[in-house]
Amino acid sequence: MKERNLPFGKPMVGPDEIGAVEKVLAQPKLVHGQRTAEFEVAFARFVGTTQAVAVSSCTAGLHLSLWASGIERGHEVVVPAMTHVATAHAVELCGAKPLFADVDPVTGNITAETVEAAVTTATSAILPVHYLGLACEMETIGKTAAAHGCTIIEDCALAVGAEFDKRKTGNLGTAGCFSFYPVKHMTTIEGGMITLNDDGLADSIRRKRAFGYDNQPSKRRQPGIYDIVDLGMNYRMNEVEAAIGLVQLERVESFIQARKRNYYGLRKRLEGIEGIRLLADQSGLSTSSYYCMNVVLTAGISRQVVTEELARRGIGYSIHYPKAVPLTSYYREKYGYEKGDFPVSEELAERSISLPVGPHLDEDDMRYLGDNVEGALIAART
Ligand SMILES: *Cc1c(COP(=O)(O)O)cnc(C)c1O
């Protein structure tokens, strides 16, 4: 039965990445170097922003973006109830309060309506997450943000290359944060990037990224002499990560094309199959980066049985995400949320399965996936 082994995600690193790493390790500059600066310039060009700041993770990027934007105790930030917990944690780390917005059942994204239902007069920022790579409807969300005087920080962790109205994600708000964790669209092992068009905010983010130094080491007139002008963390990216990122960025368009080919190959096969519905591949002016194929099981079909069947057939999968964030123990105990408060997010948490479409797989793998997903659904019904 187990004819194949198709993992959900697999980092696409090869000889070029290994060569780039060896070059870095053969010289003494492992941080504060040229590769990080080059990676920032190249990534900003890819997204279309004037600035990019490399960081140690997307979580660090979200925290820095909110922190440098002045989000602090007493502030509120709207975040989706259906997201990676990092989105909400970044708000908590600033001492601010996350306000959870439910998501649209067709796209998995927050909308102007769901934001409107969550926002209050004390809200300072909105943190849209481009869910599984599909860009949010940024025009209407932007209008809602403007009406409430809110800054927009985008969570682009799964949205490398996705667009709204022909503009790339990461260039649709005050700042956008990307993740280079191993199974995202491209990897630096751990790592992230903040993209933005505001030089002053970029300076502030750079200071907070490295202890609040007045000057980065390369700009110091006398080595070792510096002043501290701000509170800061160590959220830097190192030169090994940046060297891998530069190679990956050159390959990322081909990764996205392979995902798109796989996505539509699988989608065609799954459309119309009984027992599931598929999240939207596009919506209005929003396009996707095709992170995965998310299928939502019809009520009554056991996800436990389906996933066991998939595993038996050698098919890797992921769950996005196992709980609506406000219903995880930390947020439930702190703010008193209850089951039923975020019905759509809860439906996705309980009934959806994410299937692989990554560039490590080919069209024939998609046929195998389609046949075996259908088989798993039949097995779960009988
Ligand atoms: C992966 C992910 C993050 C966290 O990224 P890290 O680089 O691991 O910190 C945040 N938000 C979303 C939507 C993600 O998928």
C-alpha cells in the first residue's frame, strides 16, 4: 500500500547552498557581514520595497515591527483567530492585547467585516495574515485600518510571491514579515525578513534588532566604542543564513512555479470529490503563493481516520492550525475565550487537512495524492 513517501515539506537545499555556506565559514566574518546586507537589498527588490531588514525569524520580525511602531501596554492589535500562534505572541510580547477576528470560510483570511467586528476605539494596529499564501483583500482592510487610525503589519510567513492587485505581499502595509523556516517557500534554516518603505522605521528596527546600538560595528569610527540609544534585542540574522538565503532567493520563482503546477494538478483531481471542500485558490484581486492544498472535511467525516489513512499511504500532511489561537490554553486562560466564539476558525482547526504541493514533489506525485486522498475519504466513510 505504501508505494511512496511524500513528506509535507522538504527544504530544497543543494550544492549551491552548501558551496555558499563553505565560503562563509572559510572567512572570519560570521555576523555583521556583507551577505546579510546583500540579502536585504535583493529581498527588498523582489518584494518591491525600498527597505528590508533581515532578522532571526518571522516571529522576531513581527515583534520588532510592532515594537518599533510604538505598540505597547494599553494598545490593542487585531489578529486573525486562525493563524500561527506567533502572530498573537508578537502582540503579547509588546505588552499589548490581541483582539481576535474570525476568518472568511472561503479564503481563511480576515476581512474588513471580521476586523470591524473586533476593532475598538483603543485599537492601534491590524495584523493581517495571508492565510496559507492567499493574499488578504487589502483594499477594504486598508480602508478599515485608515478609518480607525490603525497601522498595518502583514504576516507574510507563507506568502512569498503572493499579490494583491499586482503588488507583492510585504508591500501592502507599513511593514511585512517573512519566515525562512525550513518548510516555508524558501529557507535560511531559521530566519526572517521585514520589508518596508519607511527609512525612519527601518532605522529604528535595525537598532532594536541589535541591542539599541547607536552604530552598527561596520559604521563605528573606533572598534568597540558605541552608545546605547534604545532598548533592543539580539534578533540578527547571521552570515551563514544570509548566504543560504541569497541562493534560495534566486531559486524561489521556480519553487513557486512548481508549487503552482502541483497545486492545480491536485486541485483538478480533488474538485467535486464527495466529503471535502477546498479553500479558494484566488479571490478578487488576491493571488496565492500556493503553500499547500487545504481541504475541509464535511461534518461527520473523521479527520483522525482520514489522516491515519493518509499516513498509511505514505502521504505527509499538516494541520493549519490545530486550535484557533484564542482557544489555546494560554489565551483562553488569560482572556476567557470560549468554544463557539470563532466558529469559522474553529471549523478549520477541527476539520481541515493541509496536503503537500511543495517543489520536492512532481505531477505524478499529485496523481498519487489525488487517488489516495479519494481512497482515504472512502475508507473514512465506510
Ligand atoms: C511559520 C509562521 C510564523 C513563524 O515564523 P518563524 O520564522 O518560525 O518565526 C508566523 N506566522 C505564520 C503565518 C507562519 O506560518
